[in-house]
Amino acid sequence: MANKVPSLRLIPTTGKLLNPSKSLSLASYHHPLPRVSLSLSSAASLKLTTSRKVVAMAVEGSRDLEMSNLTALSPLDGRYWGKVKDLASSMSEFGLIYFRVLVEIKWLIKLSKIPEVSEVPSFSKEAEVYLQGIIDGFSVDDALEVKKIERVTNHDVKAVEYFLKQKCESHPEIAKVLEFFHFACTSEDINNLSHGLMLQEALSSVILPAMDDLIKSISLMAKEFAYVPMLSRTHGQQWSKLKLQPASPTTLGKEMAIFAVRLSEERRYLSETKIKGKFAGAVGNYNAHISAYPNIDWPHVAEEFVTSLGLTFNPYVTQIEPHDYMARLFNTISQFNNILIDFDRDIWSYISLGYFKQITKAGEIGSSTMPHKVNPIDFDNSEGNLGKANAELIFLSMKLPVSRMQSNGSLITKCTNVQRDLTDSTVLRNMGGALGHSLLAYKSAIQGIRKLQINEGRLKEDLDQTWEVLAEPIQTVMRRYGVPEPYEKLKELTRGRAVNEESIREFIKGLDLPAEAKSQLLKLTPHTYVGTAAALALAVDEALHL
């Protein structure tokens, strides 16, 4: 029996398209976008073919989703589906087809509102409601119908046009103007707007909210641990067995605040990136438009149309929108991810030092052989997926802005130059993977943060054993009051010698300093020598860009 195509369950949302010219704020134009979750029909069967054997497996009832997870080629569509599925409605092929349908219909409606295009009279309210209904009611069955047509046309955008003609041929008013679907358009006019809308929806509904949740989680750590003193680490040198060279103390909260602010800065840059669109025909000059209606200001019409979708209009293009904004967008996400890698590694190190314990769940296993182990698996998972995401994001940002001139035949001198190649077409289909691994990493980091439990005793232990960190304030005060060779004196006291509270205090008492200065130094401990760390941590919200 032939395999059945997996069915998709749709859940409507109230998400709105974003207007990047308003820093990704909600635009007035919006649509109900379907949410997509995967499940196989109960009668479906899957076959796994390997070089050695063919295994036939029946998929039934409650095992449908588990089976689809086991047979997915990508872990994003399998093991991690539950964490990334919110991206599917916008970044999947279903999402791409949906937005193509939306753009084609909106363009036909736009033509009906241009008086000079008399061949497309203004639509009645009923006709516009019918067309909008195709958008609002677009289903997986509709998408499958488009794919069925594509198997004949071998052209995905043309399949959308034919699908819409079929949908509207029974409507007496719209049937008269079917040939104005895709009027004067090149496929890239439809595709670039669709890709822009996909990215807008993914950013507004999924990626930015996940970034915000992550930043807020870290900023809460900053405030909660604002007054918790912690030994800083430096230069990767061993202080004692398995301990790094100590540096001046800080507070745990202030170190968390640094990450929250760094991440929020990149989040702000991302929100300010303008998502652009073009609608200028095969080579960007409105050649076909002008040949049909020479008296219409087509650049102005195109700008009105693109901005009506919540995108920023790009007037200088070839056949394609050059994707520079995409490169900027993906580079910004990549930098956000780099900062999060830094955070993941620091937290991993704090856990290994014993500064954090991890809250365990009944039944969970940390190691298959060592029962006592609790691995920092969430931060490992986050770091690994950030690396995978960045590999794809960097490739996208490097590849997409580069498009060689494409000819329609074997000799450039004899052919029409359409100012592009088609490599971006297949590459753009991989945006969902890059965003999916990023989203998975954000959620894993948040999950890991929720399991952390501070071990103040361990933090105190390290501070109690590192009185040498007070060498910095002592020699600085000595400089103020003109004590000769302060650095050298402290170097002699601290290097290669055991330093403790008693030796530090004896050294201070022997200094030729004013009584008040000496008294202040004698009050210092590794626990109190933290400067403005607590104040910086407590003020973190004022520095965030959310």
C-alpha cells in the first residue's frame, strides 16, 4: 500500500505581521496564520531503507507522533519537534506556499484599485471577502493541491498561480480577471515578499519572544544574586588543584547582568533590521508593467504594495532583492548566539566549580554508569545547537548577497541577462533550520537556568582561601599616599607564597599610611571587595533593550 502523506493539524493564531520600519512593532495589516503540528494518519505506514535491510513499520494511534520523530531526517523535525514546532507555520514549505498565495491575492486586489487598469474593475465587497477567505482558510489540503499542480508544472510559483485560478474560476466576478493573477510579475517578485513575510512572522511570533524570555531569565539571576560575592577567574592559570587563577572578586549577579545587557543589545539590533521587498519585474525596471500600461507610475504602485504588507520597499534591485538585509539579520542572530555560547560555557564552568547545584527530577539519570552524576545537559544542548545554528547562519549571510549574472542560454552574448543565478532559491529553503537550532538553544538555556540552585557555601570557601586578591586595593592605596614600590612589595608578599588573613593584616599594619586609610584596608575581606558590582546588577533592567 502506498504511503499516505502526513496530515497536519492547524491551530489558528492571532499573530500580526511586523513592520520593520517601526522596529518590528505590530503593523496594521495582519492575518490569522495557521499553526502547524505534525501527526501521521492512523493508517499510514513508513519504510526505512538501509544498505542492509528494509524495515516496514506500521504507524497506529498514539504512536503516530513518536514514529514520525523516529523517522525524521532532522532532529528538529523529530526529537526536538516539540520545542521548535512554533516555527513550522511560518518557516516550513507550507508557510512559503501560504505567503505566496497571500502575495498573489493581495496583488490582484491592488490592481483592482488602480483606475488606469480598467480591465480589472474594483471588486465588490463580496469578491474581496471571497479572496480574503482563500487566505484565511488556507489549509494543508490546499497546500497539497499546490504541490500536486507543481508535479506537472515543475515550477512552484506557477503552481500557486494555477491553484488560484482553479479556486476562483467558479466566482463570476473574479473569473473575468484570472489572467491578472501574477500580472507583470517574475517569480522572484512573489518569492522575495513571501520570504520577507516568513521571516517577519518567525521573528515576531517566535524568535524575539524567546530571546526576551532568555534575557529576562538572566536579568532575574542578576538581581537575585546581586549581593552574592564570587571569586573572579582569569587567564586559565591554575591557582591550586583544578582551580583557575583568582582575580578581584565580583558578585555572581553582576556577571549575569553583563550577559543580559550584551544579549539585549543584539536583540535591539535585530528588531531594528528592516526587512525589505521588491516588486519590479524580471530585471528590476518595470519593463513588462510599462509595456502594458505606460502611463502608470509603477515604482510608486510597487512601493505602496510592498509597504502595505509591512515590508520596507527596496527600489534598486535586479531580478532579485539582493538579500543584504538578510545577511545583516542572520549576522545579528549569529552574534546573539555567540554571546549565549559564552554564557553557556561560563555557567557550565560555574557548575563544574560547584558554585551551582542542579535541581533534579525523580527518575532522571545523569550518567548511565555513575549514579551520582548530574550533567549540565541543558547548557551542553544549548551550546551545541548554537554552533550548528551559527554554521548555517554564517553560510546564509555569506551566500545570499552574492548572485552571479544568469543567462538563459549557453552564450552570455546571445542571451537575455536577468542579473541573477538560482542558487539562492534552494539556499533560502534552509532558513528554518538555522532559526530552529537557535530557538532550541534558547529554550534549552532557559530550561537549564530554571534548574540552577546557588551553592553559597562553595562560593564562600573559595573567597576564604584567596586573601591574596586584596593585593590590588592595598597597592593602589599605597600609590595614593606615595609609598615607594607598592606593586613590587605586594608582588614579593603574594607570589609563590601562602597568603592568608593573618599575613595580609600584618602587612597592612606595617605600612606607613594615614590611620584612616589603614583602618579602611583592615576592614576589607575578599567577600567585601566587590566595588559597585551589586549596584550594577540591581540596575540591570535600566540597561536592557527590550
